[in-house]
Amino acid sequence: MALGETDIPTLAAWAGGPDAFRTLFEAFYAAVPDDPVLAPVFAGMNPRHAEHVAAFVTEVFGGPKAYTEAGGGHAAMIGHHLGRHLTEEQRRAWVSLMLDTADAVGLPADPEFRAAFVGYLEWGTRLAVINSAPGVAAPTDDPPMPVWGWGPPGGPWLG
């Protein structure tokens, strides 16, 4: 049985909603201090960092707009990376730990969801590295929040 286009859930809904992303990012950032590459990047991290990132990603994946409603937006997320001088090694470590954490917390493992999830992680972390480079200025406009969907593989896997 094929799903109709209007029946296709958002990535956020398919993953389990805001609670699933809170669980993911809480577990991820709890593991960061034990990672020799990532620990220095997040030393002194705001205690609510995981909550903010979870809200951002949930919104990007089609969930509630909690990040935007709390005064965030894409410009705010870009601003958090300015001047941080992130490296490719740090980016790859972040993605690797995130994928391990997604498995550990039971995020959906179907190929379509994981293709979209990994695609977003690659895209987002590469933007973070670009925006963290020396001389990058804060956005002067209000860039729209990214919206990430199922992409080329199509809707959710039905087995």
C-alpha cells in the first residue's frame, strides 16, 4: 500500500517528534566530554545547548517551531558558529558521534530516514565549518530556516 503525498509524515514525526530529538541531543552532548576531538569545542557549553539544538533540528525536520518562537532562527544558529574556527576533523567527529548516538537512542534506521538524516548532518556541519571561518560576518538579513524533507529517496519506508 502506497502512502499518498498528504499522508507522508515529516522527518520529525517519523523520528518520534520533539521528544526523540531531545533524547538524541541530550545523549549526544552527554558523550561529547569523552571525545578527545569534540570535548574542547564544547567546553563551557551552555547547560541548555542540547535543548536548543534539538529544537532547531526538530523545526528543520518539519516539527514545531519552538526554536524560532524562542527567538532563534537561522541567523541565530549561524551566529553561534561565527569565529569558532571549526575544522574538518571536528566536523567529521561530530557527524560520527551523532550517527552512533542516533543508533544508541533508537532513531529510525530505515534507509529513507537515514538518507535524509545523514544528508542534513553533512549539509549542516559543512555550513557550520564555513560559517566558523575567520572573517565570516553575521548575516545582515534574516535568512529563512532550512526545511529538510525526505529528498530523492522519497517518503518513508514501508517494508
